[in-house]
Amino acid sequence: MWDEIINKRELDKFNDANFTKNVIMHTSPADVVGIDSARAYYANYLTEFSDITFTIKDVFGMGNKLVKHWNFKGTHTGTFFGIPATNKKVDIDGVTLVRMENGKIAEERDFLDNLEFMQQLGLIPR
């Protein structure tokens, strides 16, 4: 599903077949709650980065919990959460903790190296 949402830019996959009604995406400074809010949140990635490639490197889990190891690549060509386009390429790995309910995503928490991300965008010197 994430391949379709990100690589194919199919935001309509944010629906009640794939996510619980009150899905929680843990982010900073505040959590994103609900399918519509999650769709709007991820739209920032899809509209502000061009030539996106999102790759799931590994997935494992137990019970209703999963861990995804992923890689995100793209060029920052639009205003991303208030950051004007830098036209810099990013290539960043991360991990997402996922909690499922009845075969649907109920909660996600992403972990990535934000310092490295900001350095790749050219916002912080190396």
C-alpha cells in the first residue's frame, strides 16, 4: 500500500479499507489523527518532493505490530512544511513502528535522522 501511496502518488489509498477511522501518525510537534488528516499530511511529501522513490527494505512483526525499514529519495522542489524549495536531493533511511487493528493501520511512528535530512536539504552545515 505505501508503494501505491508514495511512489504512485495514490492518496486515495488513505481510506477506511486500509486505515482505522482515527488512525494516529505520531509526528512533531503534534500527532496527526484521522484518515483525512493523514492524507493531508502525506500530501506534503508528494507535492513538495519530485522524483520520489520510496523503498521498503524490510518488514517484520509479531501479533498486531510491525516494523518497516524504508528508504526515501526525492528532490525538494516545493515548500515543505514551511521550508522553501532547496532543489536538493535527499536519500534517507528510516524505520516506522506500526500498530494494526483488524488488518488496518491504526498507528504509526516514524524514526529517521532529522539532522541528516536537514543537512541533505542544505539547511544545516555538515
